[in-house]
Amino acid sequence: DTAVSQTPKYLVTQMGNDKSIKCEQNLGHDTMYWYKQDSKKFLKIMFSYNNKELIINETVPNRFSPKSPDKAHLNLHINSLELGDSAVYFCASSGDADHGYTFGSGTRLTVV
Amino acid sequence: GNSVTQMEGPVTLSEEAFLTINCTYTATGYPSLFWYVQYPGEGLQLLLKATKADDKGSNKGFEATYRKETTSFHLEKGSVQVSDSAVYFCALRSHNNDMRFGAGTRLTVKP
């Protein structure tokens, strides 16, 4: 299936731990994104990569580090997790500006 | 900068009622406009889009028309179903590729 797939779907971890979320797209898109969705459903862009190069890096703590080994993958590593990091994280990819984004199904991160 | 404002929810309707969710935008140039739908526990799915003024996007009985003169892209459906219960996001994408989302509107349809 052509899609954006992200793993894991659920992640429960303790404060202070380091965790990674993986994302892969097989749509041939050049640009990939990470979004954070809070409990009120508000979507905040975190990072954007175009063909493995960082394009957008919004005001995000430097505990969050994206890694793009190739244009089909954009992983998110989070160091020293905090309670406030609990949210749903979405990966997305896109082609040109006339087209929308294709989203993954999300990773629900719970920090306890 | 570019931004999207959509009506605050939640919106609660009875089955077969008419739906309107308002969306207005601020942008330089001529962005493409989108509506996304997020069903419970899922990611966002593209519902419809319009890429230029006066275009009408439509899908699954939903429609929205790109109105440049009022900078609006209101979502409408003539007869909602329980299965339409979801969160709806209006979004715009400028030609520098940056997509901006509205805050989302939660729709609940009751039988």
C-alpha cells in the first residue's frame, strides 16, 4: 500500500527517558514533516525536511532532533522526555504546492 | 504571515441536518485551500481542495468554494450522517510549500 507509516502507534515512557518515533513514506514525495497535536486537537508544525535537508524548524526544544537518512524517512528522536511532551505526533509528506499532505496515523506519546 | 481562522466548535447536529463550518484565511499571493477530516483515533485525511479562485472542491457530499473576494472556504454538506462525526481542519498552502492549519472544528452528529 502507498502510505505514510509511522511507528510505534503508542508509546508510554517515564520522564527523563530518550525515545524515537520512525516515519517512512513510499509516495515518492520530496518533503516530510513532523507535527504535534495537543489535547485540544491544535496542530503545530515542528520540522520540515525537503529531500533530506531541514527547511522548517519551528520553536521546538532542542531535546527534539529530527533525522532524515534519505528522502523516504524522517525519524524523530526526543531526549529527556518531559510530562509536557505528551501528545500525538504526526508525520506527513507532500509533493508540490497544489497537493495536500498525506498523514501517518499518529503516535500517541504518554510521558508518566 | 499566512493564517487560517475557522469557526470554533464543538458543533452538534441531528442526522440529516445542513452543515456549514466557516473558514477564512489571510495569505499573500494565491494559496491552495484544503479541508481535512480526522476521525477518532486516526490521522488527518484530505477531504477536498481547491487551487484557484472560484474553484469548488467536493467529496463525499461535502463542498467548499474558494472565494477570493471574501477570503473564505466554507465547508458545507446538505445532510450529515452520524458517520460524519469527526474533527474538521481548514488549511492553506502557499507556494513556498508551508501548510497552515486552522484550530479544528469538532462535529458531532446525533441519530
